[in-house]
Amino acid sequence: MRDAGEGRPVRDARAGRPVRLVLLLDSPTYGGAEECILQLVRGLPPTVRRTALATTPVPDRFAAAVRAAGTPLVPLPPVRGRADGTAR
């Protein structure tokens, strides 16, 4: 990957395509994981195409911060029958 500080897009060197990143949140509450995702959203260069996916209900604070950073947010239905045996 190239340094985005040079004003050039960050690219996948093997394919020559821009890097796309999907960030997934599966929690109805706001906490440490949400803060980590927001740090990525805010800290990555704009040449990295970011999309946040979040299961509903999406914490309002998280949704507002992601959108304020200019990252698309796609709400998804809650996960059912999770592999860890829990259900929300």
C-alpha cells in the first residue's frame, strides 16, 4: 500500500485497486469496540473507502459519529442463532 499522505490513493498492490474496508458492529450498546471503530473511521485516509455495517438497534451516538465522519452506515437486522449459542 502506498502512503496516503502523498495524496495518492491507498491501493491493493496486488490488484492495483483502491482499498475498501467494511467495519462491522454487532452490539446495541456503546462501548470500547465502538470507540475503536470510530478511531479507524476518523483516522484512515479518505482514499480508503470505508463502510460501516451495524445490527439494529444501532447506538445513536455511534451512528451520529460515523455519519459525521462521512462514512456510510448500513443498518442490518439483528443476528439470529449466533454461533456462540446466544440470541439477542
